Amino acid sequence: MNQLITILLVSVANWRISNMIQREDGPFDIFVRLREFIGLTKVEDLPLNEQLLYPEDEFIHDGNFFAKLIECIWCLSVWVGFGLSFYLGITKIIKKPLILIYTFVSSAITILIATQLRK
């Protein structure tokens, strides 16, 4: 497969997976449960009087590593991009030395997509 098409597909998949984990409920509220298990709560899911305490925040958490990871699309897209790129590397769709390059390129494109859609 053409390298450009591959990186575009990986990037769109990265954005979709990152967006689902961070923002969507998912089937049977699987992503809500994942975020709750990790300790991440959307401010909009809080009672109104508590929402007023966090006017600038989208999420609140206790500061653990995984909650920080999911809270930030920039961080999450690197890890999702690595997982996708690693898979492509071990299945020999891409050469193993390209795994890190694909990781960071797909993360950058994911961030561009996410910032454009949130405007």
C-alpha cells in the first residue's frame, strides 16, 4: 500500500479511537465506564452546582497517570498512534524503523483534525 495512504488511514483511525476514548459514551457506555474506572469525570456530567466550580475545565480527576493521559487528546493520540504503528510494524505493513515516525505523524494529524473539529 502507498505510504501516504497508509499514514492517512492510520491518522484517521488514531483520531477516531482517541475521540471515542476521550469524548464519547460508546456502546453500553463502555467509554464512560473506562473513564470512571480510571478516575476521569467530565465536568458536564457533574451536578450543576459542582460544574460551577470548574468553569474552565472539561474533565476533573485525581491526578493519576491514566486520567491525565485520557484527558489530553495530544497525549492520548501519541499512545494510540504508537499502538497502531506498532501493529503495522509487527504485521510488516510498514518497516519497523518507521514505527516512531508513523506514531508522531499520526499524532500530529490527529491533533490537527481534533482542533479543527472543535472550533
